[in-house]
Amino acid sequence: MRQWVVTAPGGAQHLKLEEASVPTPGPHEILVRVGAVSLNYRDIDVIAGGHGVSLPFPYTPGSDLAGVVAATGSSVTRFREGDDVLNTFWAGWLDGDWPSHARVIGGALPGVLAQYVVLHEDWAVHAPRTLDAVAASTLPCAGVTAWFALIEQGALHAGQTVVVQGTGGVALFGLQLARAHGAQVIVTSSSDEKLRRVRELGATHGIDRTTDPDWDRVVRELTQGRGADHIFELAGGDNLGASLRALRQGGRISLIGLLDQPNMTLPSIPSFLTRPVIQGIGVGHRRAFEALVRAVDVVGIKPVVDEVYAFDALPQAVAHLERGAFGKLVVKVGA
Amino acid sequence: MRQWVVTAPGGAQHLKLEEASVPTPGPHEILVRVGAVSLNYRDIDVIAGGHGVSLPFPYTPGSDLAGVVAATGSSVTRFREGDDVLNTFWAGWLDGDWPSHARVIGGALPGVLAQYVVLHEDWAVHAPRTLDAVAASTLPCAGVTAWFALIEQGALHAGQTVVVQGTGGVALFGLQLARAHGAQVIVTSSSDEKLRRVRELGATHGIDRTTDPDWDRVVRELTQGRGADHIFELAGGDNLGASLRALRQGGRISLIGLLDQPNMTLPSIPSFLTRPVIQGIGVGHRRAFEALVRAVDVVGIKPVVDEVYAFDALPQAVAHLERGAFGKLVVKVGA
Amino acid sequence: MRQWVVTAPGGAQHLKLEEASVPTPGPHEILVRVGAVSLNYRDIDVIAGGHGVSLPFPYTPGSDLAGVVAATGSSVTRFREGDDVLNTFWAGWLDGDWPSHARVIGGALPGVLAQYVVLHEDWAVHAPRTLDAVAASTLPCAGVTAWFALIEQGALHAGQTVVVQGTGGVALFGLQLARAHGAQVIVTSSSDEKLRRVRELGATHGIDRTTDPDWDRVVRELTQGRGADHIFELAGGDNLGASLRALRQGGRISLIGLLDQPNMTLPSIPSFLTRPVIQGIGVGHRRAFEALVRAVDVVGIKPVVDEVYAFDALPQAVAHLERGAFGKLVVKVGA
Amino acid sequence: MRQWVVTAPGGAQHLKLEEASVPTPGPHEILVRVGAVSLNYRDIDVIAGGHGVSLPFPYTPGSDLAGVVAATGSSVTRFREGDDVLNTFWAGWLDGDWPSHARVIGGALPGVLAQYVVLHEDWAVHAPRTLDAVAASTLPCAGVTAWFALIEQGALHAGQTVVVQGTGGVALFGLQLARAHGAQVIVTSSSDEKLRRVRELGATHGIDRTTDPDWDRVVRELTQGRGADHIFELAGGDNLGASLRALRQGGRISLIGLLDQPNMTLPSIPSFLTRPVIQGIGVGHRRAFEALVRAVDVVGIKPVVDEVYAFDALPQAVAHLERGAFGKLVVKVGA
């Protein structure tokens, strides 16, 4: 089989597609024939060798696969050969509190940009019936992150207002999941063209940050002064202050993933007067993932895939990722 | 103006349409020109003089109005003349825990089957923009009950399975609200025709209790053995045991309103093994009502009105109520 | 080593103390030298062969051990030789929702009434520093059950009122844990002598059910009409109706373990008017157990042990259990 | 009667003790004969005319009274003459979400540093039976704030670890309430003498910030690397970063009241990795206050009063407040 490896620190020029033998699953493991792998911004750092990855070179990057169970270890009970599966981002976070032994697949553990991957059976879930591998591969990191913030932690309900900043993978899942729960969604972006596209996806309003830099004021207007119920903070820095001003009394701000800036500024008075709940989100657990899969099937959610790349075109996909994508980028693998 | 009164115990034959003077609002009160009043099963008992009503005869029945503010007391701040409003079922339950001073409008307090009604401004909410008075009048009791059970207490989310028993007002709101949150819905009924109609309203499955008396087994099949996440218990008696068998581990049963039977039988072993949450629901508070109103507007929910009666046809409407309705019955009032 | 086995259905006369070889731990297992085992009412059924136990005769009963790690498998990371440990009642319920693959130790899985026991490392927790093996062995089933009901599900806080029925193991843990959180506790019992002893343990009030059969009325008096915040339902049958009458608006009833009667009667009207939360409790997960252990150490809780029996006196301990104990009965094991 | 007024902007030199006539309660109001008023840091700003107070000069400052009902309006049902009462900090926040019409007594509404005060009956609660007026007057702002953060929002339980920063009123209530729930408490202070006194009050550990400026490292050591469950952030600025480092996975930071610095710095990576819940606390609602009162009575909590001043010594009390107090400062009023 073939797999991508990072051979040295420094970036995408050190990506190499190499031959390897198909691994054999241990007693509690499954062998997955990978169908597709979606990329996340964090992969840029992983490929550059800088995202806390402690694996020795060469290592395989990639955190999100969709595939088919090709073989099962002798003690496996959760899956059978032929099952469509997705991996969990966290190896070892099944439910409840995050346990300190949990590790990231494509982080501290080897990644999934390979034609075959072996996973502990606990680190996988059944794929949705209604999505193909390309679409399903977007769920493990971006889909679960948005679900965990909005639903598992945020208990979103119909009639509420959600603000998502930008049009990356987590933002667009936030948009789709919020709409699936009857909420209205305001998207901020600096591109008019992207705002046109999010409206087609169901966004109630778009705010062009180029023409409306004080987006928080617009959010208050659009909510008749009430403010938003839930805001995805995806920028950081001074933007957190604007998020606080755009929030309703007792509303919720989810701090998501890798923010652009190393620090955020949290103004004291609004923090006291608005009674916000500000919560860091680090993807989520397997039970939430399984709930998301059921929701995708019942509601018929179709993840937004900006472009699909062939397996050997990974470097081009990474270059696209660096330019910024509208939703998700997926590498089609196949065997 | 004209208003309905109950003149003596015994039932609908003691309903009388009488003339009265239009009341004057006190400083914190609003005068509402009533547009429509929806009926609830409990009104049968209220009209019969048997639902804990302690008002002296004659009294006006009816708990759910939609109308227009015709005048405001001098200290009113929540409403202006011309506002479309709905009353709250509970006078005095605004948020959080139910306070012991709360009273039912059309129960311990005079009802709303009149052309003009005076309400404390705290006992009303703004009507949805997207519904007329007939449709909006269905919300205060049945709509809020279903919302409180599913959303406020149950934190329902997409992909879950809700079972509603029958096709009365609360059941059909349960169906519509669950669908608005991306859940699938199973309805049980003994009428094939009604099951056809609930499927048109979005029900995922219907179970005919005539042909499938062991409806709990069917629920388990339809959920691949997992069981339902939330069940509206609307029958009582032995049916609660079936609800427990149909429920998933840790699922939720809402005990709603006036059940058919004075007692329910709760089997010990399943209560221990299934870890259910069984919760009594007594309508809900004003904050939940306001959240429901926003949801109705954002999602575009249209309540199911089985039939609309003219103001002087109240006795016919009550007779229909006694036969059982598909969704809600509404009396159009007008001035 | 020696171990107790049940050789045939029918009860304690089929208990036999037999010799066996010390087992060897697998890679993820620990070998525990058992110090003490506490008994639970369910053990009577297990020993009689009637508690859903599907093990072939002969099998070892017992669900709650305290011991010392005597050896560790090659892959064990949670424990080291010499650690004081307790087993979890549920093998496989670590956190969050109960998973369907979880099994009861001393139920579907072999029990712990043996001098050495092998456990998967995930099925054990570190024992409290402040308790010896006899006292600590009471925690896995009765302690976790009370903790899960009051704290994990009930979020008990200071100033609330808890009612516990009777003076068995779960009831007295409920008493001690409620007191540790600043709540007041009312105990019902039909023994004046036992009520004297619970007052010494900190109970705020005792109600003698012999002289006050309408105990719910007394609870309302003792709470100035407000009702109890949380009631442990340990009797079942008609008693659940009394619990509802003794409960405050929106209060919580925990249905615990094996009730005396196969059914409970839940009256419809109070279920609607009181808005209770009624929840089945089936022990609890490992994370809750670890929280309980920290609480025991910080607060200095000393479990109530009615009597300690020698290892070969198990039949006498079971006979005592059948007569009823004040708190817990413990069998001292040692090697 | 006599009352304190602020006659002009600029500070305590503009405080004046003046004569006034005893006010008359309206229909829903109570007249309270004030026994004691406790001071809060925010009173310094209020007296300086700078805390968002929009009252015209002269106005009476002070937010926390304990007193006796001297007369009741004709429609009052919650209180009777002779009842011991405390005011709520927020006029109009009874339960659930903070309503936008709520106002601060001693903020947007006139304060309580007077011998007689009129309050709407909804803005008062029954005082604890176990405290005199001086001690009870400390509850409305500082006591409720600590309770709301730890219990109402934080669901604190036994065995957890709470960190409070400093030894002001809220910090010491946090210490006492956490201890009342069986939690261990770590106090940070720059005074060895104050750390000695908090240990007498039950603090498990004290950290001297003079000798241990990296207090977060000490917290991790004291919790065996686990981190604190709940931290009261009372400093702001860079200290929030230290609080994040001292916190356990998924732990909670309460942002309390007026912080020393206008902004806080929230580092991005720890916000993502630690999954904290960071919540602004703005005192709390009346239902929480009533729960606190019951807790004070059941547990026997005695608030920490640093010094009691005579009514006409208010300027000296304010000077003490500016120097910093250990717990609360109280002005004894009397009539």
C-alpha cells in the first residue's frame, strides 16, 4: 500500500508518498481501507512538524478518515468486515470528562493519510448511511467540534441566534447544525462572494467585515438589541471583546481550536455585566460523535466540501488549505 | 361586550353568553381585545366546575387567548396599544422554579372566553409575527407544555427519537417541535387515518395501537434496539410500563397534564435497569413561552387547528373537544 | 488460595469454601490480594442463583472488594504493586452514559469473595487514604449509589432537605453524604433504637413509621410546608405516592436498587402538580466513584459497618444480611 | 430619621448625614427599620459618583441591609411586621435569567444607608434565624455572589478544590461555602498574617504570593497535578493566565465583580487545551439568596466581619474599605 509521510521538519516540501506493507490488526483492532481523508488547519502545523507532534520522522499526518473495515482482530465486537467507519479525533475519549491518556490521531499518534490504517475498535464509529466517504471524512474533527460546542455543551434550540466567524470547516458545520436545530445564523466574512454562498446554505444574515468592521453592532441590530445566544470565537485577540458586545445576557462563547492570535483580550466590565459563559472546545468525545452521525442521517446534512483532491495531490491540497478554504478540503484515497 | 360564563356545576348546558361592560385596566394591566381562544381538555372539567376551580358562579372559562392590546395602564412598560399578545397559562410563573403564588388563568383566576380581558402586563407575551390570532391562540397551554418538556427540560437535539402518544394538541406540538429540532418522531394512535395525517406533518413513523398493541416492541425495532430518547406519556395506567420498555438507557419520560387514569404503574426492575428520568410537566414559565414564540417565527411552525368555531358556537366546540380532536380547537372571538 | 463458590441454586446452604490456584493477570489486568468484601442485599439473590446471574455453577459471589495490588500485567499503567484499590461495581462503565457492554462484577461476571482476584485495570480505583480495607470495601456499590443519586444526578447543596427511608447501606451513605454537603437529613425507620443511632450519625430528624405511618405529613411539617428536596425511594409500592406528597415542587426522587415490591403506584395528579423528577439509579460510573473517594478523604467520612465477619463466616454474614443490617456488613478476607 | 447622602461628585468628603422624614410604604412595599448595612468595594465608586449611578445628587449609597419590617403596604403578602429581612442586591431579578429591567439598590436605585428604607416586597428575603443584623447584612452582595458562583452555577461538591484569591468579602464567603460543601480550599494572599487567619477559618492551604509568585504551580502540586476545580478570579490582567494554568481539565473560573484591571489576557492555547468554563458573575437572583439563607441556618455559617462601625462613623468605614478589609465591614444603624 501507499502512505504519505513527513520526512523532516519544514513543511509540505518534506511530504513523501511511500510504499509500505499493509498492517495487521491486533486482537482489539480493525484494519480500515481508507476511502477519504479530510484536512484541518492544524495539519499545516503537523506537516511542518510543529503541532506538538512528538513522533519520530518519518510519520504519517492526517486526522480524519472515512473507510471500510477490511479485517477485524479476534476480540473485536463493535465492527464487522465491510462496515463503513470513521475514526475519532481523540484516541481514548469515549464519554464524559476528557481523560489525560487520550491522544490525537495525526498528532501524538500516527495519522491516517494512508491506504490502510489500523485502529483500536474503540477509536472508530459507524459512518452515516447517507454520506459517501468524501463527505463523511469531514466529520471527525470539524463536525464534532461544531456539534460539541453547539449541542453537547450549548444545548442549542430553535429560535436562538448563532454567530459564526468566517467560512472554514468548523464555521460551516456550525451554520448547518444550527439550522438543523431551527436556530438563525449570522456569518461574518470579509468576502462578499462567500457571504452569498453561506446564504445559499441557509445563513439568515451575512456581515461583511470589510464594510462593517463593527460587526457586533450589526449583530445587536439584527437581534433587535437582544444579542446573539452563541458565538463561535474563531479569531481571538481583540475580537473576543467584540464577541462579548455582540452577546446576549448569559450567552455563550465557544473558543475554538487554533486561534489566529496567541492571546485574547477579555474586558473586565462586560465580562461582569453580560454574565457570559466562555468555554474552550477541544473537539469532543465519541458519544457526541455518534449523536452527530445520527443527526446527519435523520436531518440529511450534507457537509460542505470545497474541493476534492486525488491521493497523490496532497501537496496541492495543503497549498489550498494554506490559502483558506470554504468549508472542507478532502483527499480521496481508495486502494 | 359579550363573555361566556358558567352559571352552575354540571357541564356545558350551564354555559351562558352574557353581556358585560368592558373592564378598565389598572396601572400595571393591559386591556386585550380578544381575537381567538383555543380549548384544552382541562376546559371540560373547568366548565363542569370540577377542575379545582374555586371561583364563585358565574365565572368565565378558557385559558388561552390571542388578542390585541386595546389600552394600557399608566405604569405598563412591556406593551403598547396595538401589540399582538398572548396570555401566559400561569399568572405569576416568569422563570426558574414555579412559585407557590402562581395561579391558572381559567382556573383559580377568571378565564378568557370574552371579547375583552384585562391582564397584568407580566401575564402576557408578544405574539409571533408569523401567526394569525387563531393559530397563535394554541400556544399558551399546549405549545408551552410540549416546548417545556422537550426543550427546556429535555434539551432535545437532532437525531434523537421522540414518541408521542395520540394526536391531541400537546402530542402534535411535540411532533412539530421535535421535527423542528431535527429529531425523528414516532406517533402512536388507534386510528389509521390520523396516522396518515401525522405522516403528512412530518412524523417519521406511526404505530397503530389497534394492530400493534405492544407498541413498545415496535419502537425498539424502529430504533434498531436502542429505544426512544424521549416519550410523552399521555395515557397513564399500565401504559407507563410500556413507555419504560420503549425507552433507551437514561432516556426521559414526560408525564403530561391530565392522564386518563388516576394512577400509573411503575415496575421496579425496569425503573432500576433503564435509569429513566420521569418528570411531571405542568405547562411552563414565561421565559420558555417567549423562547417558543421566537422558535415559531424562525422555523415557521404552523400549529395544527382541527376546527375553528364562532364565538357563539362554544358549546359545539366543547362537544367536539369531548369527542376528541386532531390537534387544537379554536373559538374565534373578535369584537 | 481460598474462595467462596455457589455450587447449586437454592441459597446459602450451597455456599462452599474451596481451594483454587492464584490467577495470573493478563497484560491489562491487576492481581488483587483481597482485604475485605462488603455485602449487598442483591448478594442474597446472587447466592440463591436468582439475580440474573448467568454464570455456570460453581461461581464466586460478591461485588465489593478492597485490597492491595499484588501484581500487574505488562501493559498496566493505572496501578503499581502495593497500591490500595477498590473494584468498580460495573465492569466497563467509566463515565457518561451507561454502555450496553458493561457487566456487573459478582453478577454476569465472577465475584470477589476470594483471597485473590484478577481485574482489568479499568475496573478499579485507588482506595481512599483515610480508610482501612474493611471500611473502604463498603464504597463500590452502596457508597457510589448514594453519591450518584445525591451528587452526580442531584447536585445537592447546603440547606436542602434529604429524606432516606430505612437504615440500610445506601440509606446511611445518603445520610452521611448529605450531611457532608451541609444538607439536613430526615430518616424514616420503624425502630426507635435505629433512629437514636442515626441521630448520632448526624440525622437532623427521625420519623418512626410505627407511630407516624403518614411520614410524608411529618416531612412537610419539618420543612415548614415546603417539602423535601430529594427523597431516596427504597420501599416501592404505595410508598412512592407518599414520597410524592412529601416532596417539594420540582424536587427529586431517586428509585434505588431492588425495591421490596415489584411495582410502584404513581398517582397522576400529584405527578403533574408537583413536577417531580423521578430517576432510576443503578449504582454509577467510575468517574463518580473517584470523586466519592476524594470526598471521603477530604471530609473524613467513616462508613457505617454494622458487623465484621471472618472469611469463613460468610454464611453467618449472609444470615445477618437477611435479617437486615444497620449500614453495611463486611467479610474480612486477608491472605 | 437620619440618612447618609452623597452631595456632590468626588468621594467620601461629600458624604453628609442628614435628617429626613420616615417614608411611607406603598401597597406592595414594606418599611424596614435598618439594623446594619455592610459595605462593598463598589460603594467606593458609588460614593465617588462613578459607578454608573445615574441618581441626581444628593443620593443615599449602600446596597446591603439587614433590618426589621416596621410596616407593610396594604397588598403585601410576603412579610409581616416584625419580620427580620434582608434586601436583594438586584431589584427585580427573582429567578432564572437576569431581566433587563432589574436595577441595583445602591446603584441605579437609592441605597440603604438610612435608618428607614422602603422596599418593594419582592426585593427582600427573610433573614437567617441564626445571625444577628450585623452578620446578616453581609449576605446580599458578597454572600450571594460567592453562592451563585460556587453552587448555583458551579454545582460544587465534596472533595473538590476551590481557589480563592485574596481575603475580601467574596473570597471569604467562597472559603466558608466551599468548606460547608466538603471541598478543600486554597487561598492566595500576599499577607502571612491573613493566611494564618484563613487557616483558622478552615482553609486547607494558603499560598503567599510574595514568596510564591507562581501560585498556579503550587496549586498543581497541592492537587497532585490535577489542578483546581473552581477558581475565583478576583485580580484580572495577566492573573487569568495563571488561573488557567492552575485549573483542572474542564474546570471552572468565575470572573467576579470589579476586577483590579480593565482587561484580562486569555492565552489561546491553554483555553483550547484545558476546556475551561469561564463565567462572569454579577451577584445573583432572589431564589439563590433564599437557598443561601437556608444553608446559613442549617450549616451554622458565621460571616467574617472585620470591623463594625457606628452609623455616624461611615467615613471611617469607607477609609477602612479603601485600605482593604479581611472579610466584611459593617455599619451598625439602629433607629
